[in-house]
Amino acid sequence: MFGTSGIRGLYGKEVTGELALKIGNLSAGETTVIGRDIRGSGKVLSLALVSGVLSKGKDAIDIGIVPTPTLALACKNLNCNGIMVTASHNPPEYNGLKLFSKGLEISRETEEKITKAYCENRISFCNWNKTGVVRIYENAVLEHKNLIKKLIDLKLIQAKKPKVVLDCNGPASVIAPKLMEEIGCRVVSIHTSLEKFERPSEPNSKNLLILSKRVVEESADFGIGYDGDADRAVIVDEKGVVFPLDVQLAAIIENEMKKNKTPAKKIITTIEASLIVKKTIEKAGALPIITPVGSLFVSKALQKENAVFGGEPCGEYIFKDGVCSPDGILTGAKFAEIFCMQKKLSELREKYPCYPMVREKFECDNSKKYKIIEKIKKDAKFVGSIRDDDGIRIDQQDGWFLIRASGTEPFIRMTMEYLEKTRLEKMAADIRKIILSNLE
């Protein structure tokens, strides 16, 4: 039922009102905060969640349309459970449920307990006179803004007054434009509707073309494109060029390392991280801690290792002393700070050497993708250092590749990076052949 980032699937098929009602009932604490992104099915699912919570005799707080990190922070501040209705970067016909407890994503063990209770239909209904109530909490966005202001150099940004174009496209609209103005930026906002996505919610180069064009037209210093629930942010430089995500991760790591004064420095990243990321961490004198893909693993390791920062190449970043969850709103503010210490973000982008890389995905039924990965692990004869806790990653002298099942979509993913393009092309052809033969 649970993937890399909660429960996710097609609305009306894998994700339904009945599912939401049962999950709300089974996961309810004394109080459960419920928020959503702007998908058309979001209100149906959030109302079903509220019904599930109330019918168990527990209280619900419906905070409406907010970014996922805003909901996570509300759960932390209120010391309670929370459920975010979102499918993040997936197309609008998808939706999902992401569960939190005291600001943290719930553990794999808790997911397994909820799944078992769901399969056994162990929902419970209280007496008519013991139902819960819907409570009001109006400070979620304000508290998120106030936290972010404590984690950035306000004086620096207010002195430089950078001009920034924000491509909100979802719940970022309820916080990002106002926040960026308050910290000292001159803001132009696009795609601010709270009724529907005005572009595909995945913030990649293709989907951010309008943002890139607008940055140039406005003579802005940079742009920010958010994903469907604003837990990720992608940066566009003053030339309208979208930062490669591995370069963006390297840049934010370097910034966080400079600001941190603790002697023992650790950075958390995932099995998908590139050579640029690894070299940046080591150059900064820190120890890289590698986890499986997923913010749950990054967040857990960040706390366990008392690390400076945790980030994934997809653009999900967890900051020390911030929300214990990926925070695209804080990421945008951090890049305002980074810009103010640079001449131009294009110069920062060009600072990091990129090696030839391939990222591909192969459509595969959700019920089969993990079995196929296990078969590839068993049958294939790979040469190199092997890591197999999340798919299979092979590190070789001149590069690496990773084959894993997507935790959020019906795909098998192939990622690889080599020092030489010809070597990359040969390895891509070989691994592609292996994946396709198993899909058949």
C-alpha cells in the first residue's frame, strides 16, 4: 500500500474516498492535522479523512490548501499526527496520502501496522455522542514563514533586494510570494491558481519553459519552480537555464557546510547521488552518509547522525533546525541567500563539472516492478562494488549505475553516470537490454 512517499495512485482506482476514510480512522491520534494540494480530488479525500478521524472519536484540524512542509511543521508544533493529501509531482489524475507524526513521516514499521489493520478491516466507530470535532488552527502558514526567516540571512537579502520570478503552480501560492517579499525580494509570481495546475507539476526543464522565458523578460536575478506540493524547488538562473538537479544539490550542500560550525560534519544523501555530489561533500571536509531513496530515510538518518543537511538529487532537501521534511519553500529562500553571496547564479551553475549521465524510466505494473528488480539482482552478473538495499547500484572505477523500482510511479528507473560519454552509451545500451528483457 505504501511506497517511497506514502500512499499514491490513480484517483478512483488505487486511491478512493473509502481508502481515505479508513486510513483516517486507522491512523488517527488524539488530534490529526489534514491538508491538501490543489488537485480536484483533494477535497473529496480530505473530507473523507476528516470523517474517518471524527468517527473514531478523535479531533481533526483541516488546514486546507498548504505545502506539505507547512503541514509537517504544524504537526510538529501541535505534537500530533497529520495527513497530507497529495501526489506531489504526479499528473493531476493521481492523488495520495502522506502520513506524519509530530512532524516526521511515519516509520516503515507504522506503515506496516496500518496496512495490516487495513487488510483486516479493523476500523472502529465510536458512539453517536463521542464523535470528535473539527478544530481551527490558523497559524500554520505564519509559523512556517517565521521559521524560515530564522534560518536565512535576512539582512543580506534585504540589502541586495534580488528580483525573483516564482512559478508556484499549487500550494506554494499560499506562502511563497508573500514570504519572498517579506525577506526582501522583488517578486513576480506566475501560475498562482488554487483551482488547478496551470502546468504539469513535475518541475523539469520542459515544464518550466514559461518560467525560464519570464525570468529573461523580467531581467530577474533568478527563478524558482515548485512541484505539486511545494516540498521541492528547482532553480532557474538569470539566463533562463534550469539548474541540473545534481548541481543544485551540490550548491546547497556547499552553502550549508559554510554556515555550519560544528566540527564533525555529516551530509545525508541517497543512493541516486552523482559523482558531483560526492566530491562536493568530500571537498567540504564532510562525511557522506548514503541512504535508500526517499525523504523518510533521509530524515531518519539526519536525526540519527546529527547531520548538517540531507538532500536527494530529485530536489528534496531537509535542513538542520528546519522542518523535519523536504521543504521547497525554505529551499527557495536559501537560494535567495546564495544569490546574494554570488555575482550571478549562472556562474555558480558553471562552477560544478557535470559528467555524462542518463536517467530513464520503463513503464511497469506496480504489482510486478519489485519482483522484476529482485529477478535482475539474482540473474545479472555485474562487475563492481554492489549495494542492493534499494534496487541495485554498481560502482565501477569510471562510473556507476542504478536500477530500482520507483516508489511513487509504475516505473522501473535506470540512472547512470560515467566519466566518458562513449562508456556511458555502451553501459546504457547493455543495462537497457537487461531491463527490457525482464519486462517482457
